[in-house]
Amino acid sequence: MYKETGASLLTDLRNREPDAFAYLFEHYSDKIYRLAISMLKQEAAAEGVVQDTFLRLIERLDQFEERSQLGTWLYRIAYNLTVDRLRKRKPELELGDEPEDGRLTAPVHLVDWQQWPENLLADAEVTAALDDAIAALPEKFRIVFVLREIEGLSTQETAEITGLSLNATKVRLHRARLFLREHLTQSLFAVGTEIETK
């Protein structure tokens, strides 16, 4: 019916057409929920972010200047609402650029997952280990990883949504990947050994 960021969608949204809002909600509500739950780790809080995001969209639609895609703007609203909730829990939370950028420790062990058998990488235990590893990422690295790798946004879009510089976004993404590879090495070897002995 609509192209994801087509002019007719934006026109219909501004004209308060119910079908346009229904389309946007259907297309983005699950994505926003995944983003919020990955940061907040509470279903009720994540559902609240989804609801508040679309309410904020309706309230501020006339302020959308089309300098970015509509979807990117919607993610930005959701990101800001999520960060607001996080800061209520952790007033000291810092997600912006800073000189050292909260460096993660350098990895000790690295495994090339692409060389592992497909049946191992599809194993439920490995999936669970990956979910745990993502949850263990510090917030500033997790949000960049979720937007780029799970939601499939570009690095540029991720930078726009988080308000980070492009370089800081790339650095955080790189460190998140290293952290995950290090965190999962032990789990992969344990699961791989178990599968091979079955």
C-alpha cells in the first residue's frame, strides 16, 4: 500500500488518515519494541516506549522536516524515550561521546564463527548464549549493536538515531562485536563439544 518512506505516506499521516497510522504502527511497532526491550529488559517498560513513541509521532508530526527518513526519525523518538527511562533508573548513565568512550577490555580469545558448522550456529543453546552476550553489553555499546546488526540499519542511520558522530558509532560497533566474540568463545566451544559427542 505504502512505500516505507514514500511522500504519500507522510502526506496521509499529516492528513491524519487512519490507514497511514495503522501501516506505520504495523511496520515499526515490533522493531521499536525490540529496541526498547534490548535496553530496558522489562516488557511493560518496552511496551510503554512503543505506545509513547507513536503518541509523540502524532504530537510532533508537523515538526518533521524530512532531513532524514521517516523511519529514522521514528527510531530517534523511540531511542530518546528509552534513554529517558534508563536515566530515571541510572541518573549517572552517560551515552554520549567522550574521549575514552568507555573502552571495553581487549579480547583474549577470538573465534571465527564463519568456519563453524551451520548446525552448531543454529543450535538453540548458541542462540541463547548470543542473547545473553548481547544483554551483557554495556548500554552504550548494546544500543549501537542492536540498531546496526539486529534492526539492520546503516551505520549512518545508527549515528543519526543515537546522536553520536559517525566515527564514535563505528568504534562502538567494533568494540561491541569484539566483546560478543570474546563472551561467546567459551559457550561456542562448550556447545560444539557437546554436539560433536552426541
